[in-house]
Amino acid sequence: MKKLIYILSAFILVVSCKALEFDESSSQYTRDDMYSTYSNIQKMLTNIYGYMPNKDIADVSSALRDCGSDDAEYADPDASVQRFTNGNWSPIQTVDDKWSLYYGIRSANEFLEHWELDEEGVLQPTFDLSMYRYDNQWNNWWAHLPYYPYQAKVLRAYFFFELARRYGDIAMPLTMLTAEEANSIEKTPFDQVIDFIVKECDESAAHLPNTYVGLPDNEIGRVTKGFALAVKTKALLYAASPLFNPSGDRIKWEKAAKAAKEIIDMNYYTLDPSEKANNYRSPEVILAIARSESQSFERYNFPVRFTEGDRTSMGGTYPSQSLVDAFQTLAGEDITLGANGWQTKDAAFDVTTPYEGRDPRFARAILANGMAFKGSTIETFVGGKDYSATRSDLGTVTGYYLRRYIQESTSFTPEATLANKHQWIVYRYAEALLTFAEAANEAFGPTDASLGLSALDALNQVRANAGMPDVTAASKEAFRTAVQREWRVEFAFEDHRFWDIRRWKIASSVMGQLDGVEIVKNGATYTYSRKTVESRTWANKMYLYPIPQSETFNNPNLTQNDGWNITTEE
């Protein structure tokens, strides 16, 4: 928090300056310069977007954050993501701390200092661009400028949310701070942080469009009214969840349900039966982060034989048997791999081909033995082309490979290489429906439709879109189990499970061991056995992140989260 470098994305002109101790002589740009042209103002806003956290690729050796949950294992045993599961995690050895979001917050604060409320309560710029009023782009600029401060406010609110779900109570600077102020700021209680996020998002949603398509440049990836309501809804869901609502306050659940219903009542987004990953054009996607063309995700997540020798080090997200077991049969019956093989009450299900006849979402998230991929067939049975006996073989250690977000057309073939763009989903409409389902159930029960929709109806909309039969859970407890399963399968590898097992406070019961499958081929048939891949360590202090020790040294008011004090650990 002592300084800020404006770091723009690679496709944006780079402009650097210190924000806390701004020295106009140290740069060719002054603050006045940065607000003297539309182009520079646009870059200042784009800079704030540049701090959007990688929702699905965590800053931990390029691993999915799901590898820190019961959904997956990461190939490299020395990767920092393993600290989530082996206990080697501390205020000194932090993982995914996202403290850099305070740079983004500071950028937003600086940007918002150049706007003020008019008599009608609308933010107006304090800078003057009138000298350009005869420019042929003048009208195009002013088609976008009025939305800029509200985009910045929602981004700042989103950054606060990302920090709050990691740390609980957080420092919440709303103005530009001096170094002295930054090193003495106190924490704001979690519930007050949520109240601020809700207020900011409500105010901004009233001034943001549903889309920028139709405006000059037809921009995508910008903060819209839908995303403002999404940030509010997500914040209220976490505030209502057991981790932050230990008393089970029903009113908090009701607020979350009503917030989700606002998105539903927009009647702007619709469920999409097609794949949403890498598809920002989907009518279900509310916000996605676009990334440039790259092979890196596929390099470490393709089965190794498809990388043509280009993969030379450990990496890869390998789904767990526990996640596989979460996907029901097409008839809506559970199926699990137990001591005596596959077990299900679905009499029509063929246990000799256990990866067929499943919830269609299974094949979109996971590559399993016998599935088609790049004109070949996946072989994870012992001795198969994609089998791995040990981690050092650079193959799956669980018997499964990742499918979600994989661009199958990516090629590593010499003289015919191909890279693809990726779009990582931040929020999509199904999340609003499942948020409503979960929150409405906790507030009113599964069948109550006093908000114009019942929890059961909302959940079954998501299932119907996936081609699955309705859930008929009649009790609040049975429905809670059903909706938690739905979160897991609908959003597999979309950066939900890691957070869900924390906000539900179930991590202590699911993080003890991670299992995979061992498949033995017997002629034309296979034998499936559950195998332990890894024994894991969990401590309840891990429900919240430790504050980096360097920050608590700089600012004694940033008191450490429970259980993470160095003296306590020793």
C-alpha cells in the first residue's frame, strides 16, 4: 500500500507513475496529463480492469485453485498450491494472498477523485475536455464517459469482496492514503464491508447499461448493470453462509435471495444448454475475462502424448474420484465407486461403461477412460497411453484429466502449431439461479414461492438446462444437500468449490483424503478400484487466509486472523 505502479495490459500503452508519493518530475506524465485526453482517461480505467484477479488460474504455479479443494490434485508436489492441502501455509508462506488488489483499489480511488456528484446525484467529471469538442470522436467519447466512474466503483467493490472472502475483516481504504495512513489503517468488520459493497453496486447498477453492444466500438468485457448486481448478490450470499453467519440469521439469507431475484427479473440473461467456457458470446455469461492466444493451459492439462514433447515439467489439474462421484446418472440417481466397484440404484445404468449415461456436464468437465479426444481415445487404464504410475511420468495421478476450459484444437505438432484464446467466466446466469435456490431454501424452505419463484423451481431450471430430471427434495435439509451437489457439478473448475467448502464450513469433513481410480483392462472389459492419491492436512484456521506477516509488521492495526499468529504456530 506504500506505492502503486500503473501497470497496463500488454495491449495497452504503458504509463508508469507512483501514486502515493507522486513526483511529477519523475515521469513525462503528470496527473493532469492523465486526465487531459479521452485516450489517457480510458487507459486509466483499463488499468483498474488490469487488476481483475485470475478467477480460474490462481497465481500458484499456474494451477487451478480447485486443486486446493477436494475436486482435484495438482501434478507438481512442490507447487505452492499444495500448501492449501499439506499444511505448509503461514503468514510468511502465503498462497494466493491477492494483496495486490489494494493497488487496484488505490487506482480506483485515484480515478474516482476526478468525478463529483451533481445536483441530481449523478457522477460528473471534474476534468475538462471541452477543447476537443470539435473532434469527430467527441460524441463517441461521451457515449462511454458517463459509465466510467460506475465501472470503477463496481470494480473496487469486487476487489473488496475478493479480499473479504479470503480474510474476513479487511482494511477498506476509500480515498488516496499517505504512507503513514496506509500503515495505520484499521480493519473494517466483514459485515460492514458487505454493506458497502451492496450500496456501491446498487448505486452503480442504476447508471450502467445491460450491454455496451450498440454503443460506439461495441465493447465487451466491461462492467454492466448485470455484473454490478452479480457482485452484490455474491457478497450477500457469502455474508449469509455459515462461515460468516454462524447464528444462521434468516434475514441474511433473504437478502441474498432477493438480490439474486433482481438478476433473474432483469429478463436479460438466459440459460444456455451449450458450453459456456471460452464462450463470452453465450447469453448466459454476465462477465468473462478474455485472455490472448496461448498454449500454456493446454500444455499442462492435455494428456501428455498430445503435447508432442513440448511438456517438459510437471503440471496439470487432475480431477478427483470424489468429484466424479458427484455426477449422477442421466436418470438422476447417485453413482459412486466403492470397495465393490460402481454402486447405483439406477437399474438401467451399465456399470461396465461407468463414464457413459452420466449427467452431460460430466463430459464437459472431465476426460475419462474411453472418451474421444483429438481423434483418439483416452486410455487411463494400467499400461494405457495416458496412464501414469507416478507423478514423474507427467501423466494423471488420479486416473482423470481436465476437460473444462481446454481448447481441443490447440496443437503442438511441429510445423502445425496452433494457439487459442481463452475466456474465463467470472459470473454467469446459472449462478444467480443457484444463489436464489440456496438462499431461498434457507430463508423460506424449498417450495415457498413468496418471492415469485421457489428454491426448487430455480434449482430445477439449472438441471433442466443440463438435461437432468427434477429434484424432488421436500425438506430444507434434503434440498441443502441437493443444491450443494448442484453447485459442484454445474461449476466444476470454474473456481467455486474451493470457496464453497469454506463458506459452508464443510472443509474439515471433505479435505482429509483425495482419491482417484485405478483401471485394469481385462480383455474387452475393465475393473475399477478406488485408490488413495494423497492424504491431506486441514486445520480450521484455514477457513480464512493468514494476513501476510510483512503487512502486520508494517501496520499493527492489521491484526492477524485466528490461529495464524506465528507464536501460536510455534
